[in-house]
Amino acid sequence: MIYLELILGFLKVGCFAFGGAYGAIPLIRDVVLSYGWLNEESLTYLIAVSESTPGPIMVNLATFVGSSQAGFLGAVVATVAVVLPSFFVILILMAVLKNALKNAYVKAVLQGLKPSIIGIILAMGIYLIWKNCFPAGSGIDPKSLIITILLAAAMLGYKKIFRKQLSPILLIVYSSCMGMIVYGL
């Protein structure tokens, strides 16, 4: 039964996750919480770990959830289920891509999806910041708030000084170091 639930849950994620992994996080959250596979706090930690480890976040999340629910086979089932829809979509798109991109309706759909994806990613980012810095029932988490502010300042300051984006890898390293310093003390 758990294998069927993993297949159905992660096929849903794989089929309807537009905009990459960050756009998929709200959908993953809904699926994982609705099946009761993780609680809100565990999912937030898992998102952070998935972002810090190599590989796509969606695949990392699916693999971990599948593993935690049904061992190695569960990890394989969840990972295949989340990747399968994209695999078939890419195969189909490659077959019709040349003609489809010339179609005005296809162009209109793609243009309409861009702001939607940006909105989903922005909303999820704000949600994660809020849940991390202001945990339910416990007021402000000053340590999380300090790390968030310092990371935002580092990113914006770097862009202002060097006129280019700070590498996401460096942001991950900075946040890991700050987490060890702030939470280790």
C-alpha cells in the first residue's frame, strides 16, 4: 500500500511541478503533509538538506521521503515516480519542439507561466523564511532571524560591491558556517 501511495503522491508532484524544484516545493509540501509522511518541521529541515546536497531538490526530497517510509525500495519508487513525468514530457517536447515554439498559443502559455512560477517561488520563499524565523507559538527565533538577515545582506552587498551575483555555493557555505556558529554556541 505504501508503494502505491508513494507512486501516486510523487507522480502528482512530477506531473504538476512547473518552474523547477522551487516551484515544486509547495506541491511536495501538500503531498507529504497530506499523506502524513513528514511533519512541517521535518519537511523544512529536509528542504534545507536537499538544497545543500548535490542533485535536484525534487529528486532528493522524493528519495528521502521514500526511504523514510519504505526503505531502499521506497526510495527507488518515489524517485522514479517524481522523475518519470518529466522524462516523458521532454521526449514528447523534443519531438514537436520546432513546430510548437512557432505556435502563438504555445508562446502565450509559456509567457503566462513565467510570472506564475515566479510568484510561486517567491511565495514559498517568504513562507519558509516566516516559518523559520517566527515558529508557531514560540515568537521570534532570533538565531534564525540573524542568519537570514546576514545572508540577505551578504547577497545584496556582494552584488552592490562586485556587480555580480554571489554564487549559490558560497551562500550555502556561508549559511552552514553561520548555522554552526550561531546554533553551536
